[in-house]
Amino acid sequence: MQTYQEQQRGTETDWNEFLNRPKRSELEWQSKAETASNWVTCACGNQCAIIPRVFSDGGKPEDRALAKLGMQFYRQVNARKRKAAIETLRKIEIRSAQLIHDSVINAVKELNDKIKGTGYKVRLK
């Protein structure tokens, strides 16, 4: 699946690599704080493009919990709170996976409603 960042042609960031490497310069922190401040290039932007977003608000996730985690992640990167940012990134990935799962389940239900009566049924394994 394509990330929202890839879809919007944003600069790809490997947040896990950045946060888990042994050392980061002040210039790198500044650059990553700027990257984290944009919904396209932040940790939420690194998630799948299927996640519903508010395009009039720069691609902010519609899901309030995910948006809140994204803002928290930015504040932690901006404050150089590496361990807290690692934990928030993990929560962003978990919440994103839940949203992707829900989107797929809903799409299958909608498809089955459309093909009802044809003798066909879509099932997930």
C-alpha cells in the first residue's frame, strides 16, 4: 500500500531509524522537527493513504486519536524527547493499523451490499 506521504510526493522519513540511531546532531533534530510539523511528512504521513484525512487542513487525519498522537509526536521531536517520541510513534503505527483494518472491513461490507443477489460474496481470510 502507498503511504500518504508517497501519494503527496512528500520527502520520505524513516522515523524509526532516526529515533533509534545512536547519535543525532542538533541540525538533524531541527530538520526533523520541521518535517514532523507537516501532516504530509510527519509520522502520520508515513502511514497508509487509505486513512481518511481532512485535505482542507493539510492532510490531518480525520481520526481524532491519530491526529492527537501526531501532534504529540511533533511536540516530542521538537523538544528532543527521543524515548517519548519512540513510544508515540509505536502508538501511531498501532492506531493506523486499526484504522486501515476498519477501512478494509467497511469496504468489503459495501462491496457485498452492491453485489447482493448475484451469487457472489467477498470474504477476507
